[in-house]
Amino acid sequence: MFGEPSTSSSWPFRRTAGSARIAARLGCERGTLLWLLNGKAGVLANTAPALEDIGWGTAEHWMRMQASYELAQARRDRTAAERPVRALHA
């Protein structure tokens, strides 16, 4: 579906035996965990408590980060849609 994220050398988090164990504790696939850690997937409300359970911050922190990201995206999209179209002069 998404491909294998560990093949991209630009991603800071890579596939390791540790990532497989963490994914199992979270109840997700290793690729899904890597997508999340590398900013390629969002945090769902049911994922945030699982991240909290393994000691990776609070669920509230994860949800605030996700909400902030979504708000920034909406503002960017809105600004892009409101830009006037300028005529091209030859």
C-alpha cells in the first residue's frame, strides 16, 4: 500500500529489530510505525494513548501536535486558494 519506508535513506527512522518490537507493543505494523515517526502519517486518537503507554510523551501532546499540523495545513491550503491569479504578459 505505502511501500517499504526503510528503503528511503532520507528518513531518520529506519527498520530495526527494535522498531518491530515497538510496533508490536503499539499493535501496528512496523511500516506504519515508521511512517508515523518520519512524519508521513498522522497520529490517530487511538494511537496517541498507545504511544503514551510505551512512554513516548502524553496522549494529549501527540494530539496537540496532530491538531497543530492539520491547522497549519488548512491555513496553507486556504492561503493558496485565495491568491489572485495574475495575468501573464508576453
